[in-house]
Amino acid sequence: MSNVTGKSHAELASIFNQDEPRVDWHDETLWWIRQKRDVQAHKLPEWELLRETASQIKNNVLSNLSTYLEQFEANAINNGIIVHWATDAEEHNQIIHRLLQERGINRMVKSKSMLTEECHLNEYLKEQGIDVIDSDLGERIVQLANEPPSHIVLPCIHKKKEEIGDIFHEHLGSAKGESDPKILTETARQHLREVFLTRRAALTGVNFAIAETGEFVICTNEGNADMGAHLAEIHIASMGIEKIIPERKHLGVFLRLLTRSATGQPITTYSSHFKRPQQGTDIHIVIVDNGRSIQLGREDFRNSLKCIRCGACMNTCPVYRKSGGHSYHTAVAGPIGSILAPNLDMKKYADLPFASTLCGSCSNVCPVKIDIHDQLYKWRQVIVKEGYSPTAKTMAMKAMAFTLSSPTLYRSGGKVGRLVFKYAPFAVNNSLNPWYKHREMPKAPEQSFGEWYNKRKEGKQ
Amino acid sequence: MKVALFVPCYVDQFYPKAAIATLELLEKLGVDVHYPKNQTCCGQPMANSGYEHLTTGCNNLFIDNFSGYDYIVCPSGSCTLHIKEHLHSPEKEEQAVDIRKRVYELTEFLVDVLKVTQLKANFPYKVGLHQSCHGLRGLRISQMSELVAPAFSKPAQLLDMVQGLELVPLTRQDDCCGFGGTFCVAEEAVSSKMGKDRVDDHIEHGAQYITSADLSCLMHMEGILRRQKSDVKVIHVAEILNHYSHE
């Protein structure tokens, strides 16, 4: 969902931080998932080799993407699947609308697909009079709350169980004040069962599309993709062009990495293969570009397309943990979202590559070894060069660069009250001085090291 | 062995004691240390903010100051990493490449080059070791908690040689302190919250001092500790390794 407020990550994060106990709760919850990931990773002595293998398979895919896509298309058609190509989000949404319209369908069940979030499919179909119900439990919760997901794997991780109880009470008729997860889950099951049984169309995402066989694989923990797809007369699968893997044998590498990285589970509960339609039903695949081939052409950023959407970078990211997914005002939040989003709209997402300390933990947990923090650094350079940086910041940086390029200016500046402080990174915006809000300023010593060193040298002479 | 001492700008201006300790420690270990007097800054504050193109002046100045030494040693992982990864010069690229190979953060220089196995140092306090992200994940001076790989830590290995010092364990061994250069003002709310949480981890485990191979992290945490009027102090690892008292 787009950023309706127009606020930057820093502004949204500042609002999120007004409730410190909630920040602590959010941070602890995600850190717990990071720890579960560590436990699973450490059970496999070959973990780092697996990451390297997955990375190389994806590198190969990106270098031969058109070939693999054509191979996949040919095999899928052979299997009886109908394949569509969409240049952008609009075309993707139109294709899906047309498929539903042709059959006179105005209600659809949808399992988790971040691509449809990216394309704002739900909003589009709503405008066309088509009702979409998200069947992933977390997504259903945020849908009822009229919010976007805050995390790609854990869409309602920002909600406490009491808040979910209130939402279910309002929309699904659970008892007032009920917050027992088991009871709430049962309420959702009963509600979704009716949906699964009555919807003629089901939309799913795609985790992996296998070029060799023309089949695709969907991973869910709830089996909701299967429930929707098996009971509907038309199954539409939306996939980004980067979801390809060359051969079936490669799938094992990714399935071993995916949920260990995502939630600390050895494997997803359901890893379902879809190869050919059942008699009397159709399978359609919509293969979407939506800026991906532009990213593929950006040498410094192309390997962000290796992403398998596990969300490990979010769980480990201290900034994500302490600012919440909604602060990123984009469908894919966190470190990976911050390197993907500027490709789609550099001006709108100019703040995101700066929403990081460049600590590098994201790159270390990434199961396909995307150099996320290096790409954040590189996006910063691109954004400044393209002119999306505030003028005041540019002026301060120029003054700082000028002073620091001259030993004389640097030294004289130092003597008159540590002038470097004026340009120091923590005091660039010295009119407001945000450093001081929660932190004392460093104490200026009587002399700098340089001054001390000169005196010592003179003393020796 | 001719060694140049690279003192980052904010260390020179605000934390001269750390630079003095670095110099004295290296001299005690028999190293011939030179301090090129026209050095200023590595250029990282501009580069990390997206203004790498403004660092040509800093880069050329750095090359002029630090060419011709066997090693360049710096008491900051972050500044060392910046030089290692980003020192370039269209006119003097060959010298830049040479410098990038010769620059060392202090603890990695002590462990990998000098191969220090004992130190005459004492520091009878409980100390928490903060792993700076750039030293850790950039220079790899310690093993990173995300990787499935054998544990090691160059700063901890050196601190173990200090008499009376007790390293306290931490709940989160290598979470970021939230400084992040301009991040600390641009993202003030998240930055200070990160710093606060990091400091709390050390305090909860009884640390009397927080140490690190990077002063930028320590400066951040010191700002928080002093605001909280805490008794816990920050101290650069060089000051501990150089500390010897007869009392």
C-alpha cells in the first residue's frame, strides 16, 4: 500500500517510537525469530555452502533469465497451463480482472503474494467491484484492520493478540475480549472455510517456477494456497520474472534455506507443486516484470533480484525491529525493500537507503547472499547524484568536505572550539540538534591529539 | 618496520587519550611509529551520506600523508574499513591501492602482524566488549553471530591478556549501537533507542566499562550513559591494553 501520509521513514519511525514498551515488544518478537533462525542454521554444518550454492544458482538464473523464462513458458504450456505476460502492475491487474470478468466472477480468494501487494491488486479489483479475501491468517487480519502487511512473511507481526481479538470481535463475531490464539485461529478457520468452499477463483503467488518442468511451487504454513486452488475452477498464479530456478534438483537447496531463514522452521508445512490443471479447471500464470528488467540492467543492484522473500533481513535488522514495517511505506519493508523500492520510484523512496546504519547483519543472514548493505551504500550515492537529497544536507556536506580537505582549515577550526564538531556527522543539522534529545554531547578536551603530539615532540627536542 | 599512525578526525578532536594510548602501546611493543601531521579525515562522513563524489580532496590528502609506510594503523575499525573499501584517486590510483592493502585496525595489527601473545597490562574491572559493526562485519576482527563458522575475537583475545579484567557476557553479542554516522541525527528516534538498548545489555550484565575497537560507537553510548547519569564509563580498547598500574 502506498504511503498515504507522505511522511518519511524517519518521521514514521519517530511516531512508532513514542510508545517505547511497544518498540521493546516488537524488537523482542523479531529477535526471537532471528534466534530461531540461528538455531536451525547452526544445525546444518553445510549452511554456508548452501547459501553459496543458492547464490550461484540465482546468479546463473539472472544471467540467463530470458532463456529460462522461455523454457518455463514452453513447458508450462505443454502441461496445459495458460501463460500471460505483464509489463507492469497495471497490466497484471487488468489481466486478472479480465480473467474474472470473462467468467462472471466477482469474489476471489487469495493466498499470500507480495507481488500483488506491490501491484496494489486488491485496491484495483475493489474498484472494479470484485471482492478479494486474503486467506493467509496474518494477511486476513491486516485486511480486516484495513492496513498493509508490515512484514513479508509475518504480515501482522506488529499486532498484539488482544488487538487481533478486538478485530475478530468486530468483523468475525468472536467473543468480546477473547484473545486466546487457539480460539481466534478457530474463528478464522470457520470463516475461511466458508470462503474456500464458495469462491470460484483462487489467486496465489509463486515461490519457485521450475524452467525444466514448467511447474511452480508454493510454500505456505497454513495450506491456504492449496485450499483455495484445489476448490476453485480457475487458479491464477502471479509471479515476478525472477522466481525462476533452472531445474527441479535445485529446489532442495532453496527449500532447505527458505524457512530456516524465515521463521526458524526446518521446512514449510506445505511445499505444493502445481504442474497441470485438474480436469474441468484452469491454471493461469501471470509473469510480471514491473521494473525488474530495469533493476536487472543496473549492475550494482541487479542481484537484489536473487531475493527469495524469506524476510530474514527484516528480523535481524535493528532499524526494522525498532521502527516497524509500516515506517518503510512500501510493500516490501526492511533492508531488502530499501534496495528494491528506489528502483520503482527513486524520489518517493529516496529516504529508504538512509534508513540503515549499514551494520551489515542483513547481508550475513541473507540465504542467497545479496550484498544488501553495500547496495544501500550505493543507492545513497545514486540518490544524491540524481538530486533527491535535501539542499541543506548538500551544503553542509560541501562545507565539511572543504574543511576536511585542508589541514590548515582543519587545525584552525579545531582550535576555535573544535570546529569539526560543527560539521561532524552527529551535528550536521545543528539548528535542531537531534543528537541532544537523548544524548549528551562529547566533552571537548583541552587539546587535540595533534596538539599533544607536537608538544611531546618539542619536549623531546 | 615503519608504521604510520592514522588518527580519525573525531578521535583527534574529542578522544585524544585513545590516540595517545595507541601510540604509547605501539611504542612499548617496539614499533617505530610516525604521525603524519597533515592528516584530517578519511572521508567516510560524506561518503556514507551519499556524497562519495565530494571525498576527492580527503582521498588525495590521505594518500599524500600515508604513502611510503609499511603499515598504517588506526584505532577505529570504521575509518579503517572506509579506507580499505573506498580510497580511490584518479591521479594516484596505484598509491591508493597500495595504501588500501597496508591499513590495519589496531587490534588486528596487534594480533595478525605483531602476533602479540602477552601484554604488561592490568585493569581490574568488569568490562563489556561492544563489537562495532564495521570492525566486525567489514574487517571481520571477530566472528559474526549470523554465520555458521568457528568463533574468534581479536579484541577479546587481547583483553584476555590483561590482568584482573573480567569480560562480561552479553545477551546480544553483536547488535548495532545505532550510531551510523548521519543516521544518528537523521533517524534520531531509532538511533537513540538502539543505543539505549545496547547500553542496557552491558549494564544488566554488570559491566563497569564498555570498550570497543571503535570510538564512534563508544561516543554514541557515552552520550546515552551520561544523559542517564550512569556510573558506567566507556573506554577505547587501546586505553585498556596500555593500562598498567602498580597499585
